[in-house]
Amino acid sequence: MGLLNKLDDPYEGGGIVLGKVEELLNWGRSKSDWYLHFGLACCAIEFMAMNASHFDFMRFGTIPRTSPRQADFIMITGTVTFKMADRIKILYEQMAEPKYVISVGSCSNSGGPYWEHGYHVLKGIDQIIPVDVYIPGCPPRPEAFEEGMILLQKKISRQAIFNKRKRLGTE
Amino acid sequence: MTAQEIFEKLRTEAGDAVIECVVQPSYDPFIRIAPQAVFDICHSLRDDELLAFDYLMSLSATDLGDDLGVVYHLYSTKWKHKLVVKTQVPKDNPVVPSVERIWRSADWHEREAFDLLGVRFDGHHNLIRILLPYDWEGHPLRKDYRTPETYHGMKV
Amino acid sequence: MSEKKKIDIEYSQLDSERMRINVGPQHPSTHGVLRLEVEVDGEIVTDVVPHLGYLHRSFEKHCEYMTYPQIIPYIDRMDYISAMNNEWPYVMALEKMLDVKVPEKVEYLRVIVAELNRIANHQIAVATFGLDAGAFTPFLFYFRDREYIIWILEKLSGARLLYNYFRVGGVAGDVYPTFKEECHDVIAKVRKTNAEVMNLLIHNNIFIKRTAGVGILTPDVAINYGCSGPVLRGSGMAHDLRRDEPYSIYDRFDFDIPVGKGEVGVVGDCWNRNMVRMHEMEQSCRIIEQALEQMPMEGDVTAAIPKRIKLPKGEIYSRAENPKGELGFYIVSNGTDKPERLKARGPSFVNLSVIPEISKGYMFADLILILGSIDIVLGEVDR
């Protein structure tokens, strides 16, 4: 809890927090990401297990949305085919800035097992949209989903909002 | 009934359109028929009391080099017997009568065979691509198929 | 005195305009990437046109380039919810062609893992069907229990979802010491949750109002469309390959084939199809219990087979009862170590084709339930 650590600050009496506005905004942004789940194939089943009782994806502050306009990041879980690729691009373009992409599984990272002879499989989602976090695995275990989510949160919390050239220090 | 008995029964009804019955090791016994008689023979296979093949398990098309083959796997829920029926057509004019009106399950199977191997089924009500995009070119499961370089600007 | 003018309008003139709605391919309740083009008249569905192929991963083309054992992982990825059941007919076909005798222990082990996976599949089917009807709690219950089944399968094979466990003439891993106790534990848990869900969901008044009498499929139509599995059995046909054409060692077990009886609603509606799945889980539990009792714990889990598997020239059509229906593989071999042609007949592909037939005339919201009750997996529909 980056900001709350600063509560025991030198100013006596408490209740005063000194910090940057950017850090506050980023803290809020990274801990409440709403996502558009783009379930395509096998990884989507693991992601359903991730959402259910044992792993509880919502403790990261994520809430599933069914509309791209309300989503902060899109989670692409599964094999992307050419028939589907155009639709993913449309959905990605509909999302509001700032937007992030998590690519889950070998198939959407690089084509996976369908890399060599898959005449109808897109060899990596990064050919059509930019990707922030890649989660490897075929399919990834729920623990890998957790790590991918933490990596995305780290990335968001380091982003500069006002001076775009500067990157914030690590917390 | 075994395949040999069915073959003899069909032979008396349909004549030379039923070409041969092949029983050999490591093959399921199958009956080869002429392509133009597919609809009539399949119709009698379904409606005959003793045959009653009411369940089309699978319809597959294969690339045989110069020809395209179509294989029907039939099953009877009444008598619990199975039958394999085969036919083949030349690659430059691959037209087979559709059995969609006999078994409705043939509808999508035939569309898939058309999509992936380019067998044209005469009499099918809606013979369009089913798996690949509607503007895809070629039939990928043919042995001489060349994968295109790009599709809609994306590298294949 | 003017006569009051009588307004006389025929009801047919009040006909509202037909509208075409697009559902999918990215839609939370199409169970994957299916696109349905629906024509509605007000709220009533008048036509449904499914568009497939959004997950067409060129499975059959890959098979022509792969050696026979290399194909098994691709078969896992067809119906990714019940991977164990998928591998079985393929491995069975190869064993029949090579004339390999499988050890006794392997047969029992295969039955146990396949039935465990069948339970896991039906749990997802009922859970997501509940979600479609608006019930979230069964989803959490079933996914909690499914995890215990997955842990057993993971200990055996090393993977959580796509196992690659069946090998020609055997299986990949031996049982571990506490295998039997854990299986008995899981069965107890499955039975407990099923009893809960039975009260919570299946006999819930709201659920019955939503699903009973919706999407009625008569047995002769189902046969003509080639339906199989719970879709066909929900219509009252006791057609099960485990009983009709006993493969492996299914003739040694005592189990019933549940069919839709129409306790609520009409035979062949969504409720009965779902009920068949609930009963099948119980029957799977019975099979596992018997198999655990009879299974020898000693022995090898692989038969002696050549290292390089070459099939004799020939053809085979092999089928087995998947949780979703009849899964068949048509293999054409040309005498080398790679198949000439491999065609998969997926039960979801065939079962889905019945959608336009049974959803006409129902409300739009019912269409989602009818789709959910068929229990499709798009990986198998599109392959």
C-alpha cells in the first residue's frame, strides 16, 4: 500500500500525507482496473476458474465489463483467427484511453501450437494491437494470471501522467 | 446385417450403380457406389425396413490425388448396425448429389466438405463456406493447396 | 345523424417490422465465439442463422503434418473442457489398427480419469447454464468442486486442463499412493454439492419457469439431425455408446442411462436436458466407485509398442461417448507414420446444427437458454 505507508510521517498529529498527485492517481488507477474479457479458447476456461472461488480474481480490484467503453484493459485469452482479428481491432479501438492489453497464452502471444501450419491462425496478437503484458502458458495456470495482473499494476503505477517523457521511480 | 448382405440387397435393387463391396483387413468393410446414384441409394438405405440407417455419423471428404472421395458413415439406431459408403468424383468437376434432405445432419457436414475440400453438393439449399471467412480463396485440405501470403493485410 | 365510423383493422396489419439482431461473436452468453444472426418479430425469434469458424484452428491440416503421437495434444485442444474423453477414441483407433492389447490396470485408470473429466465437464455445463438463467451461486459451488477433480488429474498427468495423458497402449503416468482415497473424497464432495444444487437451482421455481417447456426437441428430429449425448437423451432416447457398443471395459460396470422423463415440463426441453446431466454425474460417480474397487494397484501402465508408430495402410472410424455426445475420428492411413487424412466428428458441431430448428417461436431470452442447454464448446465446433 504505497500511499498509506507514508502516514507515519514526521508531521506530528498525523492525518497529513505528503506525496505526488501522480502517485495518488496512479495508485487509484492501478488498484481498480475494469476489464473486457475477450474469451476465445482454452485459456478462457482457466480464466473462469481464476474468477471462481479458489483464486478470486476480483481481489485485484478488477471488475468484468461486457462493454469495451467501460474497460481499462482487454484480456485476450485464446487463439486469434483471421476471422476474429478484425473484430478485436474494432473492440480495441472502441476502448477509452488510457488502455492496456494483456495477451494470455501461447496462441495469442505467438500462434502457439498452431504456429507452423495454421493457415487460419494469426501468429501473435501484437501484429494488430500493442500488448502490455504477455502471460505464457498453454493454458497458463491461475498463478500466472495473478502474476500478469501484478505486472500490469506495476506498469500502470509507474506511468507519468503530466510529463509524459519522464517515467516515475519504482515504489 | 453385414456389409456383404447389404451389398447384395442393394445390388438387386439399384443394379450397377453399386460397384463393389470391399472387405479386407485394417479397413472397415465398405461399399463403393457411383456418384450419380448417391441420393437414391441413401434414400433406400434410410427407408428400407431391414436397413433403417437413420443416423448419419459422419460425412467426410478426402483428397485421393486425381479424385475427391466422399465417405458416409451410417448407423442404425434400430438394428444397431453400421455401414461405410464411399464414392469418388474427378477433381475438375467434383459434383455429388446432396443427402441433406435425407439426413439433416448432412447439412453442415456438406458445407464443411465444400469449404475445406471443394466438393460441390448438388441440391444443397445453402452451400456456402462454414468455417473459413466468406472471402477466403481455395480449399485448404487439398494436397496441392498453397497458403496465401497475406489475408486482409495480416501476414499468414 | 352520422353513423359512428367503425375502425376495423385486421391483426395481421398490425404486424410489426422484423428486425435482424447480431449476437456475438464476442458476447458473454454465447459460450465462446459463436455468432448468431437472429431475426426477431418483436420479442419472438423467427429465424436463427449461426455463423461459425471464429475459432477455426486448422486442426485437420495439422494432423497431416504430425506423427501419430504428436496429434494427441492437438486433440486435447479440440474440446478443451473434457480433454481426457477426447483422447480416448483416437488412442483406441490406433490400438485397434496396431492390434495392441492394453494392460488391465490402464483400462481401469482410463475409465476413472474419463469419468472424472465427465463430471468436471457437466459441472461447467450446469454452472454456465445457471449463469445464463441468472443464477450465480451454482457457478461458484461447481467451480470450487471442479478444482478438486483437477487436482487429481494434475497429479496424474501434470497439467490442469489439457492433459496429454493417454498414450498408445497406455497412459503417461502411474497412480500415486493416495489416489483411491482422494477419488472417494471427491465423489463425496460431488454428491454433496449436487444435492445442494438440486435444491438451489434445478427445483427452483424461477429456474423451472424459465426452462421447462422451452426448446423442445423430439427424438426423431434429434436422430435426423445426428444429435447425441445429453441432447439426445434429454429427448427420451436411451442411446449411449458405453452401453450400445461397449468399448474398453464398460461392460463390466453396473450403471443406468438417464433419459429425460419429463417430471417437469415436456420431454426434450431445456430442463430435461439439464436434468440428464445432473443424473449422469451420479452415474459417473457409481462407475468410478466400482472401478476403484476392481482396479489392480500393481502392474505397468504402458504396453510394449514400437517406438516409431506406423499404421498399416487402411481406414478406421472410431467413436466413443464424450460428455457432449458421440466423438468420432475417421483416420485414413497410407502406411507411413503420418495420417493421410484425419477427420474429427465433433458432437458439439452436430448438436449445434439443431439450433435453428428448436429455437423458432420462443422469446429472445429463451434462445440464450436453449443455446446453453445444448452445451457446446467452440473449439470442437470449429476445430
